[in-house]
Amino acid sequence: MAATIQSVRAREIFAQRGLLSLEVTVVTDDGACGVSTPETGVSTGRHEAAFLVDGGERYNGLGVQKAAAQVNEVIGPALKGLDVTAQGEVDRLMIELDGTPNKSQLGANAIVGVSLAVLKAAANSTGLSLYRYIGGANACTLPIPIVGIGTGGRYRDPGTSRWFKPSYEFAAYGASGYSDARYMSWNCTEQVKRLLRARYPDKYSMTYHSTSLAGVIDHDRELLDVMTESIARCGYEGKVGIYFDCAADCYYEENIDRYVGLFSPGEKSRDELIELYLDFVTNYPVVSLEDPLREEDFEGHALVTKELGIEVVGDDLFATNVERLKQGISMGAANSMVLKITQVGTVSEALAACRLALANGYNVHPCGSRGDRDSIGDFAVGLNAGQVRAGGHNRLLTIEEELGRAAVWPGKAAYKGWRQ
């Protein structure tokens, strides 16, 4: 007999990037427990489910006590006694309780926090690791870790946090396994630091502990030069590639239909950006890029995907949303979808988007930048995604040990297209 939900509680905690988050705990009648910590993001699309924050002066309005109250006073009592393994039923009930198209009444942070905590409690109740609970016996593919070195030059300040992009990362697809890939990526990032200190001694030394090269470089091509040289100096040519998250929507100005300050000073049209991307993937070992154009430009993303012949990842473009993904598939826009459960608001909806993506030949790209960083590794393995970004590293080392010789390493096959 399946365990039932006994209690659901939430509280406000401190999270990554100095932000605040919910911590949601679900306990079952057999003593199993699941805890989740959903967070908001730096690059947040307009089509994402709406987090509920407190407003007012406290923590600049970013407190989440109202969302915690919705969990404790509304959601928790409604879920008590439900089968903890009935994920779809739990998620549908919360969506009905909320009654809005973007989960703004109860708050997407409240709903997704409970949804994730229920999933974890169910896995613990059944005695399964989370990746086994998600993917069953077929969960065996270790993901390539995408490891960041920081952000580019920043050539415009629109006065919002969405400006902290693009971000640049290494992907060690030619490693022998997960732990080896983590070492190779670490080696490359250390080499980047040495090269930047040597090339920009007066500027980079002042920002050594920063993730930004603002004021250090004049064009992000300089950073790609350094990353490429770092790969070569480490002896990893043909084994490590470059990934970058453009988050182009952060730089799009609708009134002039131009991208301002993306990669370098000045304005760029869509065609000029596509030409620049083609230059990047031709001259640097770029294996994947994310959100290369504004989030409403499905046609443009289709052009980029066709022109570049590499993996093009939709994050803000798709928002882990089935309807937006359907539109992208129909037009050939991108060929990979970021998985951020917080974007859509429930585990059930996120997994539905994953099934649609995989059924149509799109990659799924789990990312832990929205909290619950350890569990994103379980999702990556459970879905046999082949890649993972922003979290889960220690958890994935454990999973690698657990899988042993049964583990599958995807290598180049993890990527759509291949120009290297």
C-alpha cells in the first residue's frame, strides 16, 4: 500500500546569489521525507510561471513569507492524505487550487516547491534513488557536466539583473566519465585564469574574484580566444568544447528591433547576430549555445539552428512549456530544451515537456540554476539527458559510483549536429 502525505510545511531560507527561497518539506505516514528549495533565476523569461514574493521594504520586496503561508495554510491541508506517488494527481490539485494560467495566486515557488518535495518523498518512501524513481532500470547515462568560468564583457547596463549574461562554460565530452570530465573542466578553468592574468595584468587582477570580465575585454571574442587556447594548452583539443548562454533577450530593444551591447558595444540586427554566431562556431570549438535570439523569435531560432549545424538550446524560448515547445518543433526552432522545473511550476508539466522533446528528436538539457541543485543530477540521469548544467556535481559523483560498469558515457553523441 502506497504511503500518504502526512504533512507539508514551508519556510523562508537564504539561497544562492544572496537571494531568498522557500524550503518545502513533505513527510509521509511511513516516515519518508522530501525537501526542495526552488529559486528564481538571473535570466527570467516572460512566459515562466510567476513566483510569489512579499513586496514592501523587507529584503527589497523579495521575501517569500507569503508563498510559505500559501503552502502551510492552503496547499498542505489540501494534500494531506493523498497517495504520495500520485504525482499527477497532486500537481493537478495544486493547479486547480491556484486557478490562474501562470500560478500567480498561490505562487509558482510554492507550487513547484511542493511538487518537487512530493517527488522526493515518494522516491524515499519506495526505497529508490531519485534517478531510479524517475527513470527506472533504463536510467544509466551519466551527463556531461557543463562547467562555467563566468560572464563576458558587459557592454551595456540596462539596470536589471538580467544583464548578467552571456555566461561561458566548458563541456568535456571527450572524458572517460563524469569525474574525469569534472577534472578536465577544472583544469581548463584554471588555465583560463592564468591566461587572463597574463594578458590583462592591470585589469583582470582587480576582478579576480568576480565572475565578470566587464571593463577587461573589448569583445567577447577575446574570451573565446582564451578558452580555446586553454583547451589546447591542457592537451584537450577534440575533447573539450565551449558552451555559452547568450540570453539574447536581455539585450533586445523592441523599439529599434536591435540587440544592444551583446558580445560587444553597439547595435546588432538579427542577421548580424546570426553572422557572428556562424563566425564563432567556425573558428572556435563551440558545441552548444543557448537562447541566441529574443524569446519570441521562433523563426530566427529556426534560422540559427539551420545555419549553425550545432546544438541550439531553448531556455527562455521554451520555458519548459509544452505549448511553446510544440511551436518550436513545428518551425524547427532550436533542437534542445532546457529543463527548469521552476519555469513551468510542477514536476508533471516539466516531464510532459521532456517527453515531447525526446519524442521529436530534441535533447533535454537539465539545469540546476533555479535551486534544488543536487536533484538536477538525478533528473539528468533519470532522463538519460546526456548533459547537465549548474549543479548536481557531488550527487553525480555518487551516482557514478553507484552505477559502476553499468554507466553509459555519451561523448559526442550527446550533441545535436557536430562541426568539430
